[in-house]
Amino acid sequence: MAAILLFLLPAISVVNGYSGPSYKRLFDVMRYRRNGGAPIDITQATLQAWRDACRHEGGGRVRIPPGRYRIDSVRFIGPCRGPMEFLIEGTLIAPTDPSKFFTDTWIGFRYIDDLTVNGRGVLDGKGAAAWPYNDCWRNPNCRFLPVTLRFDFVTNSRVRNLSSFNSKNAHIYIFACHNLNISRIALIAPGNSPNTDGIHIGSSTKIQISHANIHTGDDCVSMVAGSQDIDIFDVVCGPGHGISIGSLGRTHETEYVTGVHVNNCTFIGADNGLRIKTWAPSLYSLASDIRFENIIMKNTANPIIIDQQYCPSGNCKVQGMLSSEVQIKDVTFRNIKGTSNTKVAVNMQCSPSLPCKNIHLIDIDLSYRGRGGRTTSSCSHVTGSSWGKQKPNGCI
């Protein structure tokens, strides 16, 4: 882990010192600890430091200094009496006791306005101890493992200069948040680790993700129902399942996905590149106003894919209606270039009942790395246009 961190941090976190607001009071977790041992358990000390800082008039700064610390599942809850900073300078170590695995959160923040999580610290999720307990792929009643860093109902806030390793579940989960900026982070887990999404977004608006290295066993970034005004740029993805919108249409039919812009990103050895996926059958929903621009693919499977027959369990046909009722429209793929390790580099399989419309392919240049000739494209139930360079030949 140390070697990986030393390799990544120069690219993502060697920046000028943080120059955030000056708070009236610093609440150092070490002043609250009551136990020894190595590494030190700071669960209760951190909760108490947060409570005191949150109650402090004008806001406060909670500091975890350099060192290695154990911490159990914690939730830091507002509202607070001013801006808050949570400064992680050390390494936080998640529980490895199976009795503590089955909760939705390891470190969570709820109902807070103007929060900064910062500090160039490391979150060690100890996921390898928990991944054997993940049977959700075959058990519909499975018990979920904890997300490393979770934000619920957090507004006007920032997450900067952190590294997360080996999460038990997703590294970062964002729900019902507004105006959240995530930058200069590294999210790392093995390519075969289950459900270790980098960043998962739902029911949230105005989310910005930038300058990130995300190498995981699931989606690098996933956006589900209610994700609106999402800006993603300067992200390196792979291994992982790409940057995905969806799956959509299973629930939340009135929460649309709109205003997604993915720009200047690189995919290296990812299982997918740019993906939109919807359930079939599904409830009605909408995905629109989506732009993927200036993307580099390096040995990436399925660089451009729309899948409106998404059904990972394989038993959807028994449910009757097969068509997705999610409308996908106004989607642009511009300046997408590099290499694909699948021959079908552009694959758009849309719904026969609600075809994709206004889909635009502009300057696509994707070469096939394997044997058997050039890349190809496959489109079904799609309307739109293509111009500029088209490699493979456009199928719209």
C-alpha cells in the first residue's frame, strides 16, 4: 500500500497548502482519547471532538494528527453552528471483526452545511477481511457492507486530498447532497473486489469530481436516479467498470438524471468506458442532457455503450414486458479516441418502445487491439447523427 500511495500522491495531492477559512478553535482528537494500545482506538474521542466543535459558535476544526488509528463505524451529524473542517492527517483503520461489518457506513456525515474534509490522510477500509461476506450477486436478501465515506444531506461542501484503500463497499457514497466538490483523491481496490465503486451518486445536485485516480472492482463513478448537474473531469479510471449512468428504471421513476458532463478523462484497462444502463423491464424515467468529451481509452472494453436491456441476474424475461421505459435523449460523445480490447467499440442497444433520440457521435477514433480487423459499431433503436472522424464507422 505504501508503494502505491507514494506513486499516486505526487499526481493528485502535491499542491499548495490548504488555505481554507480560519476557524476560532481547533478540536484535536488526541485531547479526548482515554485508551492506549497500538494502533489507538479513537472512535469515542472523535465523536466527542465533533460534538464539541459542532456546538462551537462560528464553527470548528476537528483534527486527527499523523499516526495510525482504529475507528469503528461513526456518524458525524449536524446541523452545526458554523463552518466545519474535518482534518485527517493520519491513517484511519476500519474494523476487521465480522460482527462490525454489517452496517451501511464506516465514516459518515449527515445534515451539514459548509463542511471541508481534508488533510492528505488515508482511509484503510480493510476490505479483504469482508469481501468473502459479499454474496449479493446470488442472495437478494444479502446484508450490505459499509461504505467507507458517506455523505447524506450535505450542502456547499468539499472533500480534498484523501486516499481510500480497499473499501468494504463503495469508497464514497453521496445521497441527497447539493454543491459538493470532490478533488485530488485516490480510491484504490483490486479489480476483482466486489461492489467497490469509487464514487456513487444519487438524488444529488451540483456535484463536481476532479483530479482523481480511481482504480476499483466496480464503477469508477456511478450516477443513479436524481443525479443532476454532475461535472466530472480529469479522472483516471481503471481497473473498474467505467463511468456509468444507471442502472435506471428500477425505482424512483420521477427522479431523472440530467446535466451530466464528463470531460478530459482517461480509461486504462477498464471493463467499460462510458456507459448508460437501464433495466428491462423498467418504470418510466429519463436520462438527458449528457456530454462525454475529450476522452482517452487505453485497452478498454466497451468504450461507448448504451445498454437498455440491463439484467445482471438474467431472469428478467419471466417478468413479462421486456422493454425499458427509460427515455435516453440528447447525449453527445465527442472526441473519444484510443484503443478498445473488444471489437464492438460503439454499442448502443436502446429500447424498442422508447428509442434513444438525439444521440450524437462526433470525432470518434477507436482502434481494436485484438485480431480480426477493425473496430465495429452496433446500434439498435437509435436516432441522431454522426460527423467528423468515425472509427468505427457510425451506425446512427
